[in-house]
Amino acid sequence: MRKNKIKKVTMDLVLNDPRYRGYHVIVAAGKVFKAKTGEGASKILDEVGKKYPQEIPAITYIPDADTLILWF
């Protein structure tokens, strides 16, 4: 009998997945959490910190393909 391998979610996989474009993304404990706004991401981050206190979450915003980033 062969066991199924569970693929651990990493930030590299999330960054290359078009489903997360335009979202604030938090990866912790091999799970992905996403929020449309920074305020929503803050709330999720608080919940993740309580649920997984031993984990250090990776947090980023993934812009849409049409998003323009201006540098000054």
C-alpha cells in the first residue's frame, strides 16, 4: 500500500499561484491564509498567532498582473 505524499505549502508555491494575486497572503504551519485588505490580514495574523504560537508566519502582498508599482 502506497501512502499519499502531502505537499507542504511554501511561500514560493504561493507566489507562483495566480489564485493569490491581489491578496495579502500569510503562510504559517504549511497553510495559506489570504485577505483582500491589510486590515483583514491583520486580523488573520492575530488569529494565526494564537492558533500557532510556535510558528513564524511569512507575510506578503501579491499584486495583480495589472498593478503598477511606482518607485520614487
